[in-house]
Amino acid sequence: MSQPHQCFVDEVSAPIKLIDVLPLSRRELSTVQEIEEYISHTDVSEYSHRHLSICQRTSWRPLQVTRGLLELFVSKHDITDSFWDLPSCFYYRSEDVEINFCLPVNMNKTASSTEICYTIRYPELKPDGRTWVIRQSGFYFRIDAAASRSVSVLFSPTPNSTAHRQIEDLLLSTDNSSKSLKSPLRVHEILFSAYFPAWRHYIAFLELKLISHTSATFTSFIDEPLRVGHETLSSLTSLDSRFLQASTLLSLSEDLLRELSSAFSQEPSLDTTEVIVTIDNYRRQVVAYYRTTTFLQRRAQTTAQLAADTLSLRDQVLAKQQNSTMLQLNKSAVFLTMLTLLYLPASFVATFFGMNFFDLDQDSQQIVSTPMVWIYVVSSVMLTLVTFSVYYWVVHNDVVVKRMSPKIHVGDWRALARRALTMRANSMRGLEKIPV
């Protein structure tokens, strides 16, 4: 199968390990050169179980294995082409793509052997103890019950992963049977036991964040300062997305466990009872986790809707208060206008007769006016015409409206670039928060 992505490296820089369970001993190799030489010159009938462990340096980097070594391993053990679907899920990427994709169980069965491959996704707490991320592991398993021989390949997202350590401890343990593993299918059980219990802690971590937002939302009052804002809505939307992701992955895991249980029950030559019981127990736990995440997702949606309604009602209350204030101002303006109209005639008369155009004749006790009073009339008429002309021009050219309208400042391109990079970094840390 062709690989559409960069899945392999030209030079291995992270640990790779081959473990053979031999009839009387265990053999462990950890370099590409040793593994290639060993596989090329070793008879496949010498081991009872052979395990190859491959990792990525980080979950966004290609597998730390050369394509030549993996092709040699595949051809030496007669592995079918469907195996290549598994490494195709581990490749170099720069974006958070295929975050919810899981390779379904791919099974090939012949008269002498059965091979199974699949991937699982699970939450994992980073070493800092504060950040949860979604990881991916892949597993290939081939068993020849007639020859009591099995082969497994583990693809891990990080070096020295939990499943790698536990499977290595199982295969190198001296407590196993001298001829073969007591139950070759136990490697599947170890894979699930290493990662699936983390789902409960991850869901509890998300629920704790949801409870804090829920409490703040349900205890907010419209007529008091709000304890929720648009940041709360953003956090609730992020939680909703993470709960949706968790429920999707849990649903896929439940299907995986059901199919494995069915496949193992069809191996009459192996003692699969204990492994099937364990896998069924994990399946029931996954169903319980799925129901919990579904409930929490609906609760997050309800809380987000309540927060949005609260903010909307708060805006309506503020708008109503502003309308009441404007009504009061309008009433005050009307009152002041009435007072102006009341006192304006008297003020005009007093001002007009208080000018120097008029004087009181002491002999005749009469008001005498100067013939220059026409200057006042002409000036008033001209000023009135100029005032109305300016008003007409301002209204018809929307000068005041343009000045009062809000301005959108594009800003410095450096500030825009920093903001874009910051938003991208936050999105990549997240979904690390919720968000691979």
C-alpha cells in the first residue's frame, strides 16, 4: 500500500526494540542494524513470540523506523498488505488533523493463522501534571495456533510509553512458560489496561471545569454584576467540543472491544476465556464512560445556552435602563425648551431695548431711537441667513453623522501578525487541551 504521508524516517534517533521469546530464553535487540541482521539470519521457527516495538519522537512526527526495516519484517513473517494501513496512521503533520480517526479492526484469517490490526485513542496526562492530550497507539497481532507461534507490533506515540513498558515486562519475565506465553492474547489485555483507566480521570477533569462554569452561570442575577461573560461561553463551547470528541472515541473503542471479543471467541485452540472476560469488562466500562460524556456534553450545551440567554437578557436590561435614561433626558429637554420659550420673548425685548440704539429723553420722558437702528435689523437678518445656510449644508452632507459614526482602525501589521500567531498557538495547545 502506498503511503500518502511521511510515515518513516531515514535515520532512527529514538528507541526501537525487538523481543523474542525463545523456548529457553529471551532475546532483546535495540538497534536497527542488529534487528535487520537478526531477522535476515534467524529461522522464524526458533521463537514462540516475536514483538517489535516502534515509537514516534512526538505524536506529530513520523515513526522512528526505516521503511526498509519494516518491509523486511513484513516479508520475513508473511504479513499481508493490510498491515500497511496501521503505520499510515502515524505520520508527520503540522496541523491537528484526523484527531478522531481510529483504524477499525482489520482481520485476516486463514486455515493456519489469524492476524488482527487496529488503533486506539485515549487520553494521557502530560508529565507537567496539568495538561491532558489525546494519544494514539496501534497494534498488529498474528498468531499461528498450530505452530504455537505469534508475532506482534506496537506503534506508540512517544518513546518508552506505558504499553511498551508493560508488554516488555511481560515478555521478558522469567515467570512465563518455558515453551511459550501462557496466553499470547494477553498483550491485547495489557494494551487496554495501560490506557483505558485514564478515561475516568480525564472525564472527571473536564467535569470539574464544567461544574465551575455551571455554578457561576446558575448563580448569576440579571440586576447584579454578572459572573459570566463571553469568556465563559468560549470555555463552555470548548468543553462541549471535548465531550463530543470523548464520546466519539469511546463509541469507537466500544466497537473495537466487541469485535475483538467476538474474534477471540472463535479461537477454539487457545484458552481465551480469561482474556475475553477482561475485554468484556473493559467494554462495559467504556459504555459507562460514553454515557457519562454524553450526559456532560448535554449539560455543557444547556449551560452554554443559559449563559448566552443570561448575557442577552442582561443586554436587554441595560438597553431598557438606557431607554429610561433617555426618556428622562427627553423630558428634561422638553422642560428646558418650555422655559426657553417662556423667557425668550421677555429676554429679547429686554436685550433689544437695552442696546444703545435707544435712550430716554429726560425732558419729555419719552424713548428716543437713533436712525442707525437699521444696522441691527440688517445684521440680524444676515446672521440668520448664514446660520440656516450652514445648517442646511451640514444636514445634507452628513458631516455630523460621519464624525459621530464608529471608526474601525486596521492597526499596525505587526500587531495583527502577533495576534494571529497567538490565536494559532492557543488553538494548538488546546482540543493539547483537548487538545493529540
